[in-house]
Amino acid sequence: MHRRRQLTLDLALILSIPLLLVALHYGVAPATRNQFVFDHDQIALVDMYAANFLHLDDAHLRGNLLGYVAAIAPTWALYAVDDEHRRFRRTLAGFVLGLPLLISLGDYLVFRYAFEATANSATRGFSGIVSALFGWLFVATVALVWRDVDAQRAIYTALTIVLGILGGIVLLSGIATPAILGALGVGVVLSATGFVPWETVRSGGLLDAAREHWTLIQLVAYAGLALLLIVPGLFPVDWIGEGSVTNIFGHAVGFGLGVVISVSCHALSPALRQN
């Protein structure tokens, strides 16, 4: 009964967020939504907050909904396996309710001081929070390996994922060269071999190790795949397209905040400190 109740609460929170986004998009007139776009020429706290939940059009909304599902499903699995449902819900609610202002502020500061371009700059959309969720997923994945195996394997896991994301950005942006791909490939192989020591392979203990950590392997593979498939698309090199702009700065701020906040939370975990 307890587990069913926890799952029901998880599902209710997870579904309430996309339902809110859909309700705002289709239930509020476009003219009204446009009044709450974050215009960088006019700093308004209400707009800075509300703009994170508003979208330009149906395609913009769909993209962020897909990103949300891709991030939240493996993140939930990482917490559910240890029955940490309350911690998952508190963190998700904290991200969605607490990060919008910080994301908008970081976005504004980049445009204002790095590019000196606030004129005609306006942002909206849930992608900054989606990026933060992927930052959370990244840290939660590394923390799980740290807790269940050791710190060294966790570091190698983090390096493998980061290099894989960089490789995805290179490939999607069309700037791949043999030298770049070779360097990234070598880095991924070295990181992966650090996660699976050569001594284990040579001694024939790989299968036994896989059996021992089979659940962990599945979770890390699922989370890693989500990160590798989606995160590179958040940071295209050609971020200015025809008639549209990918707000890579808001994505970077969101991802960075997700990582920093998640690291801070996991650093307080006694299980991690023991390893």
C-alpha cells in the first residue's frame, strides 16, 4: 500500500507539470501570453518567472515536453530503485518552482554583459528548466555509481558521459574532423576502461561483475543514453537559424544550475561520504 501511494504521488507530480504547460499554451490567448515574455529591455520579475512556462508555438511546446519526458523518466528510475520517492518529489518541485528566476537572470546577464545585446532580446520556454533536469540526471547517475561502487568508477562514468555529449555536439553541428573524433574516441575508451578495469576482463570476472551490478548497469545505460541523445541538441554550434534562435545560454545556465544544486544535495548524503 505504501509503495502504491508513493508511485501515485510521483505520477501525479510528474504529470501535473506538462499538463500545466499545455493548459497555459492552449487555455491562455496568444496575446495574453505574449505580455509575459521576458523582454530584456524591461526587467519585470513576473515576466522573468512566467516566461519559463510559456511557448511560442506548438512545435516549441512539443519539443520541451519531449525533453521533459526524456529527462524525468530515467531520473525517476534512479530514485525509485532506492525507494527515495519523497526526495525525488521535493527535488523536482524545487527545480520547477525555484529555478525560473535564476535561469532568466543568468540568461539576461549573458546577453547583457557577454554580448551587450539586450535590445530586441526576449526569451520564453521551459527548455531552461528541462536543461536543469538533465543536469540533475547527470549528477544523480554519477552519484548512484559512487554510492553503489566507488568514487573512482563514478569519476570515470562522469568523464565518459561528458565526452559522449561533446562528441554528440560535434556530430550534430557538422564540425567533426578525424582529429576531433579520434581524440574524443580515445577519451571515451580510456574512461570506459577505467570503469571496467582490465584486470577484471583478463581474469574472466567480467560476467560475474555484470551480474553483481546488473541493475546498476541498466540504470546507468538508460540515463546515459538519454543524456547522450538529448543534451547535445540543447547546444548547437549554429544556434542562430532562419527565423529562430536556440537559447543555448538559457540551456547552459539551466544545466549548470541543475548540476551545482544536485551536487550540493548529494554531497550531504552519508552514503556518498562513506565512499
